[in-house]
Amino acid sequence: PGTVERGFFVKGSDLVAQIGGGSKLVSRTGEVTLDARNSRDPEFCSTLPCATDPDLAFRWTCELPDGSACRESAGQRGELAIPRLGATAVDLSKVDTAGAPSLTFTVAVTKGGRRAAASLDFPLSDGAVLDVGLSLSYLVREDEVPVRGGALTVVLGTDLLLAEPADLSTPTGDEVYKWSIEGPGLSAGDARLSDPGTLPFGTDGPSLQMSLVASPPLLQLGGRYTLALSVTRGSVTGTATLALAVNMPPSPGACAAPLRAGEMLSAVFVVECSNWIDDDLPLEYSFFSGMANASDASGTPRSYSSSHGVQLAVAGVWHRWAVIHDSLGASTTSPKLEIQVADIGGGRRQGGGNATRAQNPEEARAGRIGEVCGDMASLGESVALM
């Protein structure tokens, strides 16, 4: 007998900081609304919508392009103080913008010893501005609400997105809308931007629907894109932009099968996966088995277990593989592992010692199947059978 000890360090999940509405054009004499209420602790709430987390604390700061802090335009011209709330508003007419072209607002979200931050730039206009933000929501995910502002992460092959104006007061029907997308792999006049399979309603309506299921995909894995909206009413225009990050699937791990050949109904063929990493944890695994010459396969539900064993009930060449999923839905399929499954052998000697009773092959096979099934019954449900 011996003793093995292992030490574990459990780290709290990273907080998610997010500012809603996107980066939008604002008037120097107008008001800017700051909303970070979609920020969250994944341990308190993993997906939106979330109840209010009373332990989250917010701290807002404002900076000019040169990195200096924003100051009040009157009185002692002290550093701009912004209420420490999840959502608040700032009257820019009381801020000394010093002729700067933009302001950057940052929110720091804290909980205990954990911290996350998000920033948005707000371009400034000397004239009148149409107040418009951006709202982006999932159309194909359940239990989701519009996610506004910040770097939204999307998944290729899965997401169907709907972008709409936010904060646009009393639309008259006379507004002119123009949407655009910029980033890696996209150029002016790209044919995919006029493909109804990708953008079913085009780029000139009050909303933009974008399919990330279409092939070839509009966006690239790991790419960072900017979704922009311009709304004009008469001679007044408002603009807003939203950052999109395309999720990378789990990588660069491997899956292996320690046993690649064995007897049907007896050998346990295990697939073990290791060294898979992803920013969006936890990872889940599903395992699949199918005859090499067949088009169908059987799979397991997702679970946190990175290994799975199965006894196979048909002789022949089989394939086993795994699909690794991150918490946002991106997945990677491992290479198929070839398994050689032999037909079941003859029965055990009967009568003890050297005494044997002659059996024809079918009787021997049937007897051996009975023995194996009896052994399996004693195992309970610790091993799957396919």
C-alpha cells in the first residue's frame, strides 16, 4: 500500500465587463448614457439575462485622447466624478473636452479580489447629433437577450444575429439606415455582403440580420470586426459601432485510444482526450462510435468527463472520436480512431481439469456470449455497450 497526494489551486472565474450601446457619435453639449449592467460574474450568472448581483462594484473614468483625465468645465475644474453605478449618464456640456475629437469612458468592475474592465470611445461632434446606439441579439440561442456594447463574441457555424438601433427616440419613418462591416477578409464590394444567405435583408434597412451558418463564412476564425450603423433624419446623422470577436474553438489537444484491437462484447475501448485549451471554459466532451463502412454513428450527451469507454457488439472495423465544446458553443472534432473488433471466441472448458465437451462453433459462440453478458451484468452501468 502507498499514498499519493495532489495539490489543487482553485481560481475564481474571470469577471465579464461590458458597456452597452456601442461606441457612438455624441454632441459636445449633449448627454452620454453609460450602461454596464450586462457585466457579470460567470459564477453568479453564466448567461444573460442575469439577476442583479449585489456584490458587483462599478467605477467609471473618463480620459482624453492624450491619456489625461477628463475635467469639469466650471468651478475648480476638478477631475470628472461619475456616479459608481451600473448605469448612469454624463452631461458633456459640463465637461472640458479641450477641443478633443473623442472621449474614452472606462468601467472597472470588481468583486472581492477579482477585476475586469471595458472601454468605449465616443467621437465628439460640434453640431447636432442623432442619438443612436447598437443592440445585437442572438436569434438561434435560447434564454438570451440583446447584448449591447463591448466586444461581443460570436461563433461561426452556429449563430444567427440580429442588429438593431438602440436609443433612437421617436422614429418618424423618414430615417435612412446604412450598415457596414469591416475586418479581416472583407473588402469594399465583397460579393458576400450582397448574398441573401448571409445578409437576408441587405444593409440598408432598420435592422441587419447576419447568418454565420452560411458557407463560405463571412467572418474568419479569431477575427476582430467592426459593425457600424449610420442613421440620418433630415440633415442630422447619428453613428454607432460595435466590436465583434469571432470565437476560436478548443485547441490544440489530442484524443487517443490505448486499446485499438479486441474482442466484441468483452474489450473496453476507451477514448481519452487531453491538453485541450480554450478561453471560454468549462469544456465539455461528447464521444461517438460508428462502423467504418456505415454513415451513421452513436454518440453520448455532453459531459465534463474527458474520457469514455465502450464495449462494441459487432465485429469489424469501427471508428471512435470525440467532439470538444467550449462554453460559447464553438467545437472541435478530433480525428477518427480506427478500432479492430474481433468476433467473439469459443467458450471456456467445461467439466473442470482436462475434461472437455465437444461443441460446434455456433454452440461455442453462443456459450461465450452468455458468459460475457453475465460478466457485463456484474459491471452494472460503468461501461457502455454499442
